[in-house]
Amino acid sequence: MIIDINTLLAWGAVYKKVGRDEIIFSEGAECSYYNQLVSGIVKWVNINEEGKEYIQTMIEPGECFGELPLFDDGLYAASAIADEEVVLIRLRKNTFLQLIKENNEIHFAFTKLLAKRVRFKFLLLKSIAYHAPEVRIAALLNYLKKENKNFCTNCNQLKLTRQQIADMTGLRVETVIRSMRIMHDKGHLVIERGKVYY
């Protein structure tokens, strides 16, 4: 968790409940709030003119999202959509900026988070530019496993669908299904009753 919920509440943050498939904010909109997920899953996506989604990342409880315009005063670079019913806590932008000015440890945590997210994008871009689909998928899964994201905590089961993996790697879902089967046959992952273990 980037900011403790009690700290956010003390600074005037409020909870917001959002239904499945509801848009929390849209790409190109102005940023008014710091958002942190309390429960549920949020997909952070870009959607092209044909409606195809490219998932930037799947946000899990405790994570923040949409933070770029908090720091550069730009517009949202992607949309945030509730993948299921979610509860988030949000703090007005100007209050958030004052909070991090007064709390160096929180500011440093954001610097570290932004560096991790940039590193993740470099990893994905490198795998897209140079490698076969299996390598793209492996790069994504290795990163998510290392970051303890999108995997069950008690086992190695991946919580993403094949479509979500396709949307995160820029591959077609059919390519992901075929590539994951190849990875299974080579012993790089296990597919058991439709569930993926890595």
C-alpha cells in the first residue's frame, strides 16, 4: 500500500464504490483526485477507435492508479475501468500534493513506484520489439510474479485471463492460447483444468 488508509482519511479522503464495468476516469480527462484501490480489481487501459483494449496493468487492492497527471498536470494517459465491483479511496489532487510535500517517505514511495512502472514498460517494449510471443508472455509473467501481482498468494496460479494477457502484451488471444500451450508442453508453465500455474 502506497499510503496508509488512516493517513488518507485524516487528510480528508473519501471512499467511493464503483460498479463492474463502470469508468472511474477516462483517457484525456483532467485529473482531480489521487485514487487508491481498497477492494476489487481495476483495469487501466487504452482503447482504440475500434474498441480494442490495451491493458496497461491490472490494479489490485492497496495500489494507486492514474498518478501521472498528479505530478505533471497533464491529462489521464489511460482510462480506469472497474473489472468487478470496487471500493476506492480518493483524495483531492491539491490535498494529495500537500500531503507528499509534508511526508518525504510517501514522496519517496511514489518515486520508487513510478520508476518500477517505467521499468515494466521498458521490459514489455523490449519483449514486443525483439521476441516471439512465448518470450513476451514469459516476460510479463516473470515481472508479475516478481512483483507479487495477479497471482494467488498461496499458490502459483495466475489470476489473469488469456484475453487480459493478450491485451497486456499486444497479442491476439488465439496467439496467447497457442503460445501458452507451447510453454506448457516445454515445461515453462502448467495448465491444469484451464488454470495457469507459473
